[in-house]
Amino acid sequence: MTTAREHARNATAALHHILHISPEAFDDDGTAAIIEQAIKGATRERDSRVRQQMEDAREAARQRLERLLSSSPAVIYSFKATGDFAPTFVSENIKAVFGYAPDEYLEDPSFWRDRVHPGDQARVDEAISRFFQNGIHSVEYRFRRKDGSWCWVNDEQRLIKDKHGKPLEIVGSWSDISARKAAEQAQAAANARLSELLISSPAVIYSYEATGDFAPTFVSENIRDWLGYEPQEYLEHADFWRRCVHPDDLAAAEAESIHLFKKGRHTIEYRFLKKDGTWCWVNDEQHLIRDPAGQPAEVVGSWSDITDRKRAEESAKAAQDRVEYLLARSPAVIYSFRAAGDYQPTFISRNVKDLLGYEPEEYLENADFWRDRVHPEDLPRVEKDYGRLFEEGRLANEYRFRKKDGSYCWISDDLQLQRDAAGEPVEVVGAWNDITARKQIGEALVAAQDRLVRVLSAAPAVIYSYKASGDFAPIIISENVRSLLGYEPSEYLENADFWRARVHPDELAAVEAESVQLFKKGRHTVEYRFLKNDGTYCWVNDEQQLIRDKDGQPLEIVGSWSDVSARKQAENALRQSEQRLTDAIESISEGFSLYDAEDRLVVCNKAYGDLLYPGRGTPGAGTPYEMLIRNAAEQGLVEDAKGRVDEWVAERLARHRQPGGPHVQRRGNGRWVQINERKTTEGGTVAVYTNITELKRAEENIRNAKHKAERANELVTEKNKALEALSNKLSKYLSPQVYSSIFSGSREVEIASHRKKLTVFFSDIADFTATTDDLESEELTSLLNHYLTEMSKIALEHGATIDKYIGDAVLAFFGDPETRGVRQDAMACVSMAIAMQRRMRELQAEWRDRGLQKPFQLRIGISTGYCTVGNFGSEDRMEYTIIGGEVNLASRLQSHAELGGILLSHETYSLVKDMVLAEEQEPIHAKGIARPVRNYKVQDRVDEMVLQGTAIREEEAGLRVLVDLRKTDRASAVKTLESIVSRLKA
């Protein structure tokens, strides 16, 4: 470095030469002394200005740090790591978060221990005992606020060591997590409630995998009460179900399981072996769960004990036999005739003589017996209906019939068609009942009934009823079911499962569970989606009323279905509109608020609370405006209100209720806020709050800078040149993204980090030492620099942030300081890895041509997950890098990769599986990772395989086909695709 004296002597020599003065006429030493004195004076003045500027910058940084810590949602603290562990620092926001003054912490060594909940103390002490081994830890516990209440905190601590590795200081943060803990407790209560419901359910709920070994996955605890088995007996034995199904029912039950995979739902009944060795009948209802790709994932089912119902059905059959015996001796005439050919009569009961006056032979010997005796006015109508007998198998008619004495009587004629095993019509069996008396009564009711039918048909709701006990059989339904839902009334009346088959599967269980309210209260209303006859779903309001008999027993349930689809659509539209409004408000950076005509808060965004009420959360809807501004003034949040709260509140209310132009408000935390208010048509007030603090500071800085600009201009120019030269040199040591963010001012150069999901890349040259043993150091340096240069070019082209070079290894990551989204970052990282391996193959050929016997072989590992990224180190020297388990995982994956290969973690593969073809490998057991690690070997990019003709890919909504022609022959692929097509056509 040239001294001031040397500069002076050089300047003296230059003057001597320029002025052409003879040596004897020029005092070299005196002139040099004068010039040296001037240089030293100028240097002292410049150094003084530089030191002052550096002190100003440090003070500004200190003030900014204090403001950031005060507005942080977490309380930052520190204490000594040895000796008396005395407190050394706590952020000012401890008062806002917990209510304590900073001095209460700093002056009391027992501050923390006295406020930890006694029930958590032992657990926290145990966690702290491991802290000095790990150097970082996080623990959650209850902490007493100043007001005596308890809150949950997350306490994160980091151990700071000196340059010799000795513990120096512990820095930590307290974050209030009471809201999250409350949510977790609510979730635990909900899970306990669900478990309680499953245990008390009348059905055993179970599930198993829908593919592979169909392994059991879940069974409810009540299997012990209903079937006698322990849950483990089901979960640990894949053949549990087959061993328990009755041998006579097993084949049929397994054969019918194909319906589950076709329709998604299936119900079957069979006998089931209980733990005590007895058999019971179960109703097995199953539902198929598919994954997002539409593939079968899991089967969820329920076993309901229907033994009592089956016994009842057997009793009903015996009773039916008894009924048939009695009908043969009933007042009704039983008859039959052939169902084809000449329709010859085949049987008639003897009581035809008592009821109609005819001998049985008169019917049996005369094929036209019936036609000749039906009233001429009724015959065309009755014969026209006969077509339905052969379509539906049953027919009921009422008409007038001539008795032996010539008089007419009304009869009810019920016919049933009998078919043989092949389904061909064989015989028609019927019964004539004399209903003359009923008809006479019925005629009086016809008018009223017709009116009732017209009223029900014109009603906006479908009226229905069914039995309230027993088989719950349908009883009646209004004709307008045809116009409102598209069904014929008979479809409801003849199908006991009509309703269950049409309720949306996602809502059936909940609707059935709520039906218990009907039997408790006598009335019940529920809304759900209902399948119409055209295949579409509509929303219905189902209102039911329970009818009881004179003894108070349930007799009949009468209900109505009203189509509420339009209302539901309007409600959904309203919710979507409200959500869009909320999203729009939250998307703006300024604070926003809307108060109603009574000056109560209607809605505001988070920026409103952060700007005007920092550390106190967003105000809730309904909060009075006057209460908000008064609390803010009393708490010192408004600079202009200090010492004059009431006066300021009155002025602010007047301006708020009669808003004019924008006005500026100075806040207590040093912020400046510009407020724009206007009245709404309903008498409320809408306002936008803009943080103009930086603008105010800029104005102040401009005024100060203008005063100093002329004096500092020359110095600034010199500094800029020096900084430019220095920045050009520094850029060689930093990743371009980090360099750009620092020199553009978008990133603070301070020790700070944050959690972020990143994709981590780790590469290493296999057997590097063995490969380079035969190389001279100059050759090795050139070769390694060539390799790293080529890899770095590819990394920068794909947008990677290069963390560091570790000898021949490269650590890079995607997602910070710039990110294109987690999926796009992962895709860019894998694309980069493929490009690097390709470039390595080209370099290997070059190196062989240059005489290298063992060219470098590259292994790559990639993982995706949350890492801690930022500046680490000391105030004097720091490094922008990442830490976390994903870095370790990427390194471990690299070490298990094949030469020239790429291994991906499971999460990375899930993000890029549409882009690359990869094969899952055997799980690896990596050092430092407790569980086996799923990993995938990258084959190639799918799009490049398609371009090369080694793969075929076709995609549509709900369909994706990828054929790897390198691993399958075309004939086999065609056969597989034809099989899929045939199944789709089935």
C-alpha cells in the first residue's frame, strides 16, 4: 500500500518535471512535506465521514430490527448457556403477547420456570435435557400470562456456540398456539365421539384393501359384542371372512362380489359363524372406494345381524300356507284357466254356487262362461287391461257380473300369472269377490277421492306414506311423483327399497341416522339429494310425520318430498359469492373495512388488523367503531391521540361519519396511514387504509439527502465504482439468485431463516479418489473444474440455486429465493438431473479421447420436503444455505443410486410422475432415517420417449395410457388394450 509520504514525493517529482525548474531552484523536501500534510488532512476528513455514515447505518439497522421484533407474532428471547443461565434479551412484544414488561423477564432468573404449568414441567425438563446434544429443539407446553390465564406456547430454542465450540448463548421464541391446541382437542373429542358411535352401532363396520392381497384394514370394536370376536382376529387373518361364511352360502357370496366392482355398491345376505359356534344371518352391505385415478382402493362394509328378520320371514311363509288354505274356504271364488292356446278353464272352487248360483261344471265346460256374463259396458275395458297381466304377472279389476238369477253384482277380480321354469306362461289363477256392498259405499266416496287425487296431483310436493314398523312397506304415493320425479307410482308402491336406492350414496348413512328423531319427536325434516328417473339428482326437502294407533304404537309415516334444488343452488351461489368477496378483500394489500349504518363492523381484511391493531388480531364482526378507536387511542396506538384521547375520539368520529377527502394519521409505532372513507347507499361507511410510512420516510430522506448531495457526490461516485468492482468479484462466490436478491435490495443480509418446501438435489462422483489416483494435481484440478463448470451451466439454465461444492459433490435446491410452485420446482430439478447425466455421457467420451482410463461416473439423489433456508453463521461471516432432513435424504438417495442413475424420494416422484417414467426400487435403510425409504429410479422423460418412438402416451379426462415399448412387445400391448376395450364395452 502506498503511503502519504510516497504519494507526496511522487507528486513533487511530477511538479518538478512539469514546471521545468532547475534542481537548485526547487526545494524538493519542503514541497513534499506540504503535499504530504494536505493529503493526510484530506484522508482524515474522508475517514471521518465514512465512520459517521457507518454508525448511522448501524443505528438504522438496530431500530429496524427492534420494530420487526416488536411486530412479530412470536416473542424472541435469549439467556446464557452456562453458569447462572441469566436472561440476556427479550423482544418488546412480550407485553402484547403475554402481558409482561421486558424487565420482568430480564431481572428474574426464575421468570420462565415459575410460569410453566406444573403438569407440563417434568415433560419440558426431559426435552431440555436432550437440547445440549442436538443444539436445537422445540417443545409445547402451557404458560401463565400476566392476567393469570393459561395459554399454550410453542417454544423453539437454538444453541449458539463460540468459535471453540463451547456453549455461549441460547436464543428462543415463544409462539402462542392456543387456538391450534383448541382445534386439536376438538378433533380428538370428535374422534372419540366417532369411536363411541361405532361401538354403539347395531352394525359391525369393517374395511379391506380392494386390490392385491385384499388385506383387512379396519373393524369396529363392536365386533366383540355382536359376533364375539376380538378386532385383532379380523385384522390379523386375511381369510377371516371366508372361514366364517356358511359353506352352503360361500360360493354364491363370492360369485356375487363382481357386482361391487361394477356398480360400486353391493348388498348380500348369508349365514355367518359367531365366536360361540352358532350361526346367525347377516346383511352385508359394501361400498367401493376409488382413488383419484379411479382405481379400486378400499372396500368399506357393514355386517348387520338379521337373524330375527329371517325367522320372521320363515314364520310368514308358514302363515302364507295357512292363508292359502283359508282362501280355499273363503267367501271368494277361486278359479284358474290356461295362460296360452285355448285358455281352457282348469279349476273353480265349489263356493261359486253359493256366491253366484252357478254349478262348477258350468264354468269348467264353457270356455266363454266368463265373457258371456261380464256386463257389456264393462267388457271392453276389462279385456283391454288383460295385456298388462302378461306384462306384469298380476292384474286386478272390478266390474259387474251376471248371477245365475239374472241380476248383476259387482265383483273384484284378482288374477296372477304362473310361469314355468323357462319363464313361459302356464296358468292364470284368479279370485272373484262380491264387492257389491263396498261399491255402493265406494260410489259415495268416489267424488271425494277424485278430488283428493286432483289436489295431490296438483300439489308442489309428492305425498307418500309407508308402514311405521315391520317391513316398512309402501302404502300410498301421489300421482304427481310422475311429473316431479319422473317415476310411476307403481315403482314406489311395488319396491320396498325404492327410497334407499335413490338417496345419494354420500348422504344415505347420515339421513338414516337422523331418522331416529322422527320416532322421538313425531315429526322430522331433512334435506338430501334424490335420484330422478332421468338419472339426474335433485335436492329434496323430506318432511315426515309419525301416525300412532290408539295405543300409542307407531302405525304409519306420512311424508312429502319437495324439490328445493333451486333454493340449494341459490344458497351455493350465495356462499360462493361471499367466498369470492372474502378472497377479493384479502387479496388487496391495503387495509379494508366496512361498517354498517350503526357503525358496527361488517367485514374487514387481515391487513386492516395488522396495520391499525398490530399484535391484537383482526377485529370481529359486530365490533362498534367507537370502541375500536377508543381502545387504540388508550393503548397508545395513535400518536395524535396521546394526552387527548376523548378529544381525538370525538374528532375521529365526526370525520368518520361525515367523510371528506383522504386524511393522514400518525400511528404510535411510527407508521403513517392514509385513510380514504366514503358513505354507502345503506348509510354505512367503507374505508381503505394505506401504509404510507415508506413514502413519509422517503420524503424525509429526500430532504436530508438533498442537503448532503453536493458534498457527498464525489465520495458516492468513488464508492460506487469500488462497489461495482467488488460486486463483480463477489458474484463469482454466490448463486446468481442470491447475488441478485442481495444487490437488488430484495433480501436483507442478516442471520435469518424460514421454513419452506424445497426440492433438494445432491450429486457426487463415484469412486472419485480411486479414479484420480493416477492424475497429477494440475490435471485433476483442470478436470474437476471442467466438470463443475458444465454441471453449473445446466443448473443455472434450469433455475437451480447452487448451495455449495463439497469437493466433487454438488448440493443445489429449487424453491428459494425464487419459486415457480412446488410441482414446477420438482419438475425443473428432475429435468436438470436428466440433462446432467446426458452431459456426463458426452464428457465421458471426451475424457476417454484425452486418455483418461476411468472417466467420472455420476450418481444423483433428489428429495422434496420442508427445509430451513436462509442465512446462517455469525454477524461477521454468514452463508446462505439450507438445513433439514430432506438434505440428508437426498444425500442418502445419491449414495444408493446406480452409476449414472437418478433416485427420487416418494414425494418428488408423486410431483413428477406425469413427466418421467420411473420404477420403484426396494426400500432403503439409510443412516439417520428411522423408517425404510421408498425410492424411484428415473428411466427417462416421457415426452422424449414418445419423440424417440420408444413409448406411446394418450391422455383424456379420466383416462391415461402409457406404453413403454422397451419393456413390452407390441403384440402383448395390443392384447392388453383390447382387453380393456372389451371391458369398457361390457
